[in-house]
Amino acid sequence: MALPMAVVIAVGHMGKGLAKVVSWAQFLPGALSDSIGLDTVNAISAKTLPSPAPFLGPPSVAGVGLVLVSAGLSYALREYRLARRTERARRRAYLPIAALAMMCGAVIVGWMVQ
């Protein structure tokens, strides 16, 4: 059960990493032009410089994250089935894996709603 759960946790972290990269990547060009950043932060605070627009919107990031989680869920269920070839895999045993994937999906949808 640990290996399929690790797959779901890994794709959940990939979705989280994607959301974090998208949230800070918009500031990368400004960081390269003003390495210390004091002029930029003062200009953004004074509303003389608009805040950079995000590369991807929250719905796009959430959609990619949900695709990652659903792909991870399918691979995790496949791995569980392959690990238990000799036994007859019961559908009830899939519930913890599916519940973990649903929790990761709920977190991603929560980011979208913010």
C-alpha cells in the first residue's frame, strides 16, 4: 500500500510545486533587471509600477494539477493491482488510495478558489 500512496503524494507535490512556480515566475524578469528589488517593491507599493501579470491563471494551474493527480491515481491503482497479482484485489482496498487522491485534488481546487 505504501508504494501506491507514494505515487499519489508525489503528484500532489508536483501540483503544489507547479502552483508555487507559477506564483513567483511572474516576478523573475523584474528580479533579473533589479537584483536587489528595492526600487521595484517601492514602485509596486506606490502604484507607479503595475504588478506583473501571472503566466497562467489559477484555473489553468488547477486543471493541470488535477490532471496530474488523476494520472497519479490511475498509476497508483495499477501499481496496487500489479503488486497483488496472486491475491484477488478487492475494490475496498482502493479506497485509501482514492481518498488520498481526492484530498490532494481538494487542496488544488482550494488554491483555485482563493
